[in-house]
Amino acid sequence: MKRLVLASNNAKKMKELDALLAPLGFEVIAQGSLGIPEAEEPHVTFVENALAKARHAARHSGLPALADDSGLCVRALGGAPGVISARYGGEPKSDARNNEKLLAELANRADRAAHFVSVLVLVRHADDPQPLIAEGEWHGEILPALRGDGGFGYDPLFYLPEFGKTAAELDAATKNRVSHRGRAMQQLIERLQQHHSKIYLFSWLDLQIAGHSAATLADWLSALPARSQGGMTGGSIEVLLGERIGPATALGMALTFVGVVLINRPVRAAGEGPNRGKPSN
């Protein structure tokens, strides 16, 4: 099972992400269990903060890291609380104070539209030049009073008209399927699948095309032992994070590699090539 560090010490967020990643065969490790302190989050955008947290966790652990930066954006408040959602009511963090402040700020306002945002960043190491980034949104509206005992954060105030419930009233499976974090995770998986058939895959495998012939790589990939489970989603992600794949996937990758090599071969001008200068038959 591949180990992946989650750049968060939020136990409830950890539980949600663990449930989303479990079917893919990952052992998710909270950074706190490795003695890794929380990263600074000085940026004004979700993506910058998520990237900073992912690199921080990867640098301290030496493992691939996944970070989530998320928050609530309320239209009538110009997008606030946004990136400071967890600290909206001040320090130390408190869901109760955050919700109280939000209700006070929206008092007597007719526009209650809001949406959650989640940005996921996956890095294979701290200096990864091509992190995978995915984003999900979840739209709803803010109620004038708390409803429901599930979830965390602003969930008891976040009403979903299509369900007739708040996020705190949804069962965990439904929430993981439709939430901003669930949608971001699905997008991340799709991005991993896309990279399965692109040259980007080989940077994750730490292979340099110039150092391997198509035949050599094809032989190497095909020789890898089959896995008892996998499939396109699991297989793609396992390859990207350095695990082995089955022969069918290996063959597809080898053929893709051969195609990339052929496509990227330099085109010789007329008269150039190995037979240049030799008399024609």
C-alpha cells in the first residue's frame, strides 16, 4: 500500500479525505503523526496555500504529500471568509465562533448565496515542478440558524436546496460524493488518468527519455509483475506514485512511449541520415 502524507492536522478533514482515498489503496498518514508542524498559510488564494502546505509536508516527511485548502465564499461578503474560513472568528480556531460571526455579518441581508471551495494539490516530492492541482466547488445558501449535527465547520449553516438539507444533515457517503472536496478529488483522479497516457507520466517515474530506447522501456514495463487489483484509476495513480502495474497497463504504456518517441524524432532534411553520401543503388 502506498503511503501518502496528508498536509493537515484537522481530524474531521482527515476522515473525509481518508474515505475518498481508501478505495485507491492509499495509506493516508496525518502529518501530525510524523511530528510535522502546520505550515504557514500567508497567501490570499486557496491554490497558493494548498501548494505551500503540500511542499511543507513532503519536505519534512520525504514522502508524496496531498494538501487541501478549502473555505466558504459568501457572495454578499465579497467572497469572505474565503482563505481565512477556519480562523474567521479569531484564534484559537472555533467552529462555533466562526458560525456566530458569519450569522452576524449576514444579519438583515437578503442575499444568502454561498459556495464552498476545495483546492487539492498533490506533490511527489517537495520540489516537484509539476504538482497536480484540482479544484471543486459546492453551491448553496446560508441559513439564519444552525441545522444538523454532522460534518464540521460551516456545514450546519450551509443549505442545499436540491436535498432540502444542510451539509450537516447529509450522510457521510452522500457528502463525500457531492461536496467540494469530493468533486476536487474526482477531478484529481481524472487528471491522474489523463497523465497515464502522456509523456508527463515518465517524469513521475523518474525516467529520462533520452536514456532509454523504446524497446528497452517496453521490455521493462512488460516485465513488471501483475497486481491482484488495480484498474485504470488505481493503476494510474499507483504508477504515478511509484508502484508497479500489471502487464496489460504496461503494454499500453509501452506503446504510448513508442508513439511519443516516434512523434518526437527529429525530421531529417533531404540528403541527411545514415545513408547520406552513399551512392544510390
